Amino acid sequence: MWICANIIAAAYVFVIAGAAADLSAQHPLTSTSTSRHLFVGVVSSTATTPQDDALRQLFQQLAEFLRSRDHSFLYDSVDYHPIGYRTPCRLLESGAIVSVSPLKYLECREELHDSLVPLFVVQKRHEETPYYNAFFVVSRNSDITSIHDTAHIRTLVLVDSNSTSGYLVPLYKLYEERLISQPTEKAVREELHWSVEFSSEQRNTRSVERDTRTLAAVGGFVGQDDPSRARVKVILRYALIPQDVVVMSSDLKKYAPHVQVWFTSLFATGSHGQRFGGRSRVFEESSSRITGVMPFSLEHENAFGALALLREEVRGHRRAPLILPSGSTSMADIVAQLKQVPATLFVATLALWLSYTLFCMAIGRRWGAQIFRFIAIIKNAWLKPEETAPAANPPTEPGE
């Protein structure tokens, strides 16, 4: 009994320690140290390059520049992280200067109640303006010549549900071309009879190269500079999507003019287009592929407004998880929900369950059976008879 009690106590200590760890992770700037770290990062358009390490040093120069211009700037070092689809918006709530993808900008702007301060829209290597296109690509050996060649297409490869050019825009394009009745994965599977797969990388077209009946939706691809030498062929270039946005948290708003000066001078060019400094090459040759910045203007605000409407159009057609007549959810939904459970909570629950099992084993089967019998008595006494009886005709979802 003493051993079981110690196990249970240890489990509760683990829960408390895990909660404290989660709390400190959510508030990295809350510490007894006088050192404060500026959260910085950029979106990666390609695989990691050697220049990615130099980005940290470049952002450190930004922090030093801001401190030299305004002594009230309290951040003396930077905490650099690549910014992706799954980066929590809460990390941008304070002490942050980052670039975010179009949909991530909309998401964080809503989650943080419009507290983000947009500074620039970036330009990237393959684009001459702060916009980019989406592509449908196939294998060079494929007989597919159009997205309307539905009989030749067997698989559609998307990127991520938070990707603009790899998910949102292609689904809407298929809907716009009247190939599907709703801009959803379900419509693609049921109406076009295509399988839908996901690629972890925006520019990963290996699945297309291997299968001549696969259609991929991407925002760029290897060999884009010279399509004649690329291993895939473009069958459709479409949409005009605003590029990534350089934003800062609202608590740094007073330093915005200095940040704008730093970025503008970084990408400044002469009359013949030559760069004044070599630091801009760090961005261009890094995975961010940023070649310039343009001040965030009313034009870009309206472009993101249109993108927000398109996002709502696509997501508005998403169906809620199917609720079975028994009241349980489908296995796929259960697995998806379990993946969102924090690891600390999951392990703590497992530890408590194991402690209870050992407790029952220690006091013997007889006492364990008595406990379960007592629980059953309490349950039957608490619930009304009509609540425990199954419904004669369980309701079904409308349209099923």
C-alpha cells in the first residue's frame, strides 16, 4: 500500500512539473535574468541552406541597430526560429519580428486581435513583384495536358491545409473551373474519383516525377528558373497571391521606423540594380529566398482582404466531424484529436492509470471488484432510467 501511495504521489508531482514546464515554454521571456531575447524568424521556401545560420547573425545586427538608435530597446540577443505553418501565433504576441506566410498572417492577425504590425511584403527570387503564382504540375512524361483531363489523373498532391498555393487556391480553382461542386477534398475524392495525398514540402515534386497520373499543386518547383530543364512540366499557372509579410508585435511598434530603415537599407539598390551591401545575399541565398521588401500598403491590405474571403469560401464548405448514432466519433477523428493532446498531459494520464491499476492489484481482486460494484451502484442511482436506455430511433445527420 505504501508503494502504491508513493507511485500516485510521484504521478501528481509529474503533472505539476509538466504544467510548470509548459507554462515556462509559453512565456520564454518571463525569467529572473535581465537578458531578453528578441524572437525572430523567416518563412522557408526551400530546403535549408548554409546561409540559414548566417540569418541569426544578421538578425543579431538588427537588434544591435535598434538598441543603438533607441536605448529603451531592451532586447540584447535574438532567438531565431524558422517560421512554418504550425508556428503558434502566441509566440508573436510580444518581442517578435518575423516573416509569416499569407494564411499564417491572416490566422495570427485574427488570433491576436489585429495587434500585429505589418511592415513589408517580401519579394522572392522567382518573382519581380511581392506576389506569386500557384502551379499545377505533372511529370514530363505524363499525357495530362489540362486539369480537365480528369480521366488521366489518378492522384492530386496537396501541401498542407494551411498552405495558400498548395491547398486553398488549388481547391478553389478546381471549384471555379466547375470540376467539383464544392472546394473540398471530399468533393475531389467523390466527384472526380481522385485520391488526395499530402506532401510535406511545397517544392517536393518527387511523387509527380514517379507517377505520370499524378497532379501536384505547388507554389514553386525545382528548376523554376528554367522550366525547359525542370523534371516536371507546368500545365497551369494561375492566381496572384500576396507574398509573405514581415510583421512585428505591437509592443515593438515604437521601433517600427527604425526597423523599416534597417530592412530598406539592407535591400537598397543603385541606379543599375546593383546591391549596396552584401548582407542582402544572406537572405537571397538562404531558404527564405527573399530578394527585396515593399512597404505594406493599402493595395496589400486589400489583397489580403480578398484572400481572407477566399479562405472563408473554402473553409466554409468543410463539414463538421461525423457524429455516429451511438454518440461516438469516427476513428479518424479520434486519432486526429489525440494528436492534439499535449505530451505532458498524455503521459501524466497514463501514469495515473498505471498507478490505479497497481493499487487495485495491491489490495486484491476482491477489493477491486467491490470498488467497481460501488461505482456501478452510484452510477445507477445518479442516472435516470430514461437516460440510460438507448434511443429507439437514433437521429441521423441531415443529408446523410
